[in-house]
Amino acid sequence: MNGADALAALNLPPKVRKCVDSHRACIERAEDSGTVDVWLDRAESLIEGLEASGAFNDATIEALYVNVDKVAMARLAELKP
């Protein structure tokens, strides 16, 4: 299951999905490792806010963290010379 498939399995409200997808897309388009790190931090901050809201269960929060980490690791691997 790739990153998009993993997120498709999650039941997220449209606005939340849009924000998560936007952050993932920025990670995927990052031109260097520093930019990947910045967008990963922003995505993790978004997820922390979702967790603090109490509107999502622990499994959903963990799946979001794992997903953005995988996207970031994949992008960093692509950027290696």
C-alpha cells in the first residue's frame, strides 16, 4: 500500500484531508533536504493539532504520522545524489 492508498483508508473530514494532502504534496515537491525537513515539521505540527483536538482516535493519528514520515523518507531518498 503506497502513501496515498494508506490515507485513502482513513476517514478524514474533507478540510483535514485537504490540509494533509497539501503538506504531503509540498514534501513530495521539495527541492532539497532542508525543505523536506521544514515541510515535515509543518505536517507533524498539523497532526499534533489534530491530536490535541481530540477529534481523532490514536490509530488515525499514528497512521498520519507514519504516512508523512514515509513520504519524507521517500523524498529524501530521491534527492540523494
